[in-house]
Amino acid sequence: METPQSVYETPVRNNRTLWIIAAAVMALCCCGLVVAVAGFYGFFTIRSVATQVIPNEFPTPPLDFATPQLNADPGEAPTGGLGNDILRNDTWTYVAAAAVGQGCDQPIGPNSTIEVLQQPDANGVWVEKWTVACGSGDPYAFEVTFTPDSTGATFNIKSVP
């Protein structure tokens, strides 16, 4: 036969499940509060950055050198060479400007000459020597390399001593 337990020996019931649920609810509330504050702060920070006028911190520096200017239009391109009229006129604009940059007072197209130095190779690349006649009588020579591409041709100008 069993003996009845006394009141002092009866285990105390810990409402452990209730405490776990209460702690979980508190943790979720704290996390929700943190997320809400972070979202509020982030929203207004992003919004203020999007509407903020940011000054240009790196202004374009002024040029310290003088850009040579042609006294007048360089005129018509010289005749000769392997390029068509459009390519020859485009090239002449840059060759004349390069001559002015080296000291030519006024490039004269009709008095300038074009000499083919290298015929087109397997890739179509060819080289010409452009000698620019100037109003002062001084000639300026340039080696121009032409490279055909899908839009026509590009050219590279190099000064010849």
C-alpha cells in the first residue's frame, strides 16, 4: 500500500511553458521594434540623399596652355593619296591643326603634298607622308597611317623630323 505524500513533499509546478512563451513574445517585440526603427531611419536617410544637391567636388581645371588657332580655314585638302575625298578632307583638318601646333602660320592645302609610303597590306592598312606647305614657306611633314574599319577608316598622325 502506498503512503500518501505530504504537502511538503509535493513538487512545485514551474510554469516553464508559460515563461518560455512570454520570453519569446518579448524577444519578437524587441526585434520588431529594432527593425521598425532601422527602417524608419533608413527610409529618411535614403530620401534625404536622393534629394540632396551634391556640389561638384572635382571642377574641371583650366587649361594651362594655349590651344593653337588657325588664322583662317585651312582650305581645300591637297590632292593625292589613296583615300577618297571625305577621308582626305577629314585627315587634312587634323594634319593642318597638327602643323599649326608645331609652328605653321597658315597651312596651304593646294601647295601641300601627299606621298604614299606603303601600299595597303593584307589588312588594308596603308601609310602616307603628308607635307604641309605653310604661308611662311616652312614645310611640316607628317606620317599618316590609315586603318580601314567597319565605318570607313581611322588614321593616326605622327610628326616626321
